[in-house]
Amino acid sequence: MKMDEGSSFIKYLKDEKFIEWKLLPSDELKLFWNEYLEKYPEEKTNIVLAEERLRALYSSKSQLSIHEKDVYMRKLEESLRSYSRKRTIRRYAYIAAACLSLLLITVLYFTNESDKIEPELVMSPDYIVGNELESKDILFTTGNNTSSFSKNIEIEIQSGNRAKIKGNDLVESDIEIAQNSMNKLVVPYGKQSKLQLPDGTRVWLNSGSILEFPTNFEGETVMVRLSGEMYIEVEPDNKRVFIVNTPDFDVRVFGTKFNVTSYDKSNSSVVLVEGSVGLSSNKNKEIMLIPSEQAILTETGGFVKESVDVNLFTSWKDGYLTFNETPILEALKQIERYYNLSFKFDENIAFSGNTCTGKIILSDNLDNVLTTLTLISSTNYKRENNSIYIYKNN
């Protein structure tokens, strides 16, 4: 029976049987549509146009941006679930649902073109979406002066209230440090920095971190404030107490090497490499760590200790990430910080149980990093414009 919904090709893009024929062809469907065209030869042009629209949708030159596709996919989510329940396509069910959604997006684009929707990232249980974010500069503030740097830097605080700053493609500079004040080093996502404090303490500050530190290391107590992550090597000093303050806990240092993680909306922890540290929070008495121990802050304000391979938590400062049965979602958090990405995923993501085991070199080539990630996590990825899609191997 001839379709009666207008004369344009759009009617075919609304027809489930046409969609199934183009995306999951079978002898039965081929016979049906051959007979249909024999009966209605005047429809051949519209069918050809519908086929071309389908090919354009998969083309990198598609009229729809990936954001527009995602916006329209939200509208289709319920109908797709209904469609997949009605049909038993066995091993092709997932492919059919995904392809059907993309094809129906085209219909919505043409039938709702006047109803513009603000592009936004739409989640699906079938994939993780990552976006490349706008790059920001490293900021170093001392007193009322703030300096910005587009590349990673190293800062050495020297005697006489001076600081030497150097880095790749950067002419070494010397600036004055304000006396009797707290200095601030802000390292955005996609950047890292090194810092040497006046007492010889060395700090590696990871992406997405803020460190505040005093100019003068005089007095019985020295305190630095951290939000984010750092690896720190503190020189032993029996005359002075060194404290790392985070929003949730304090670390009392006794001449040691350790890693502190205190990102917002992530597990806060301390991993001790050498020496000893004491941890305390407002709701917990001080506990001590020994080398190769990690303390994780709980929701109740206490700490849970366990023995760990410290390299899993400190290798980032040496230019690579190390994973050992690490959940892929946790691995992506580390990658997005270093490469200034933003990964979004549905809370019911189908492969949240996938883990990673291996090393990822933090090279300048993001594709190399993502390829390595997919190899050690049994996933795949593709890049389209500024978006990255990670999906499970079938």
C-alpha cells in the first residue's frame, strides 16, 4: 500500500520498515521494497533522497553538528526503548537501536528546524562523551601582582624575596615576591607545574590544582594550602612543623615524600612514599601512615588505610599514568584533568565495570593516549569535531 503521508522523502525517514531495510537489510525487506517500487515507480526519487540524507548523516560533512544530534536523541530515547522492546533483532538489537536513533534525528531536524534547541551534551548508557575545553593559563599571584603563563612552568623561590621562573619556550625570568603574604599558584586543567619552596621543599602540582604558600618560612609552623593534587618532598626540619592544609583534612609532615589528592567531588587521599605523616580532620583524631600506605577520607570524616603500590598514585609527575584494574570512569577523570577534557556519562553507563591495567604515556598526542586507553580497557573511541566518544567493544 502506498504511503499517504505527503510526497516528500521525509515520510520514508519516519517509516520503521524503511529504516530497517537501509540499516539491517534482509532478503524479506529487499523483496518488499522492490515490489513497492515496481508498484509505485514515481516514489523512486523520494527514496533516493532519503538514502542520500541517511548517508549525509553519517558523513563528517553532515548538516547536523554532534551536539544537535545529541539534543534530538533525547527526544527519541523513549521511542527507541519502545522500538527495541517490540522487535527481536537478536544480536543486531543494539546496532539497530543506535542506527535508528541517528536516522530519526534527521526527521526531527527537518520537521522541527524552526524549533531551535540550545545545544547541550546528552547522555546515553551506551557511550561516554568527552569535550575539549578552552585552554586557560597558569596564574601565579604574589601580593597584588599576577603573572600568567600559557605553558607548564617551574618556579624556584629564592632568598631575598625573589622567584626564578622557567619553562619550555619561556625565557627564564626573575620576579619579586611580596613579603609577609601568601602566594598563590593556580594550575588549570591541561597544565602542570613544579615549585621549589624557600626551605628546599619540592612540589609537583597536578592539573586543576591551587596551592597557597607563604613567602617566609619563619616561625614554628609553616602551612601550605592545597586544593587539587600534588606530590611533595619535604626537607626534614626538627625546628619547624610543616602542615599541608586541604578543605577536608590536614597533613602533618615529618620530612617525607607523599602524594595528596583533594579534588572536589573525588575521593580525597594521601599516599606515603617515604618517611611519616600524620592525618587529622575535624571529626577524627590524628592517624599515622607508614610508607606504601594510602589513607582515604570517608564520608564520615574518618580515614581508611590500606597498603598500595605507590607508583599507581605518583607516576603522573613523571609523565605517565599507571593503572591496575582501575575502573575506566576513574581513569577518565585523570585523563580529563591532564588534557583539559570534560567527560560526561549516564549514571547507568553500560560499561562502568570495565577496568584498565597498564600504563599511558602522557604525550602531546591525545589520539595516542586514547588509543592506549582503549587497548587496556577493552573499549573503542572516535573523535568528531571537539567531541570524543568512548564505547564498549561488542
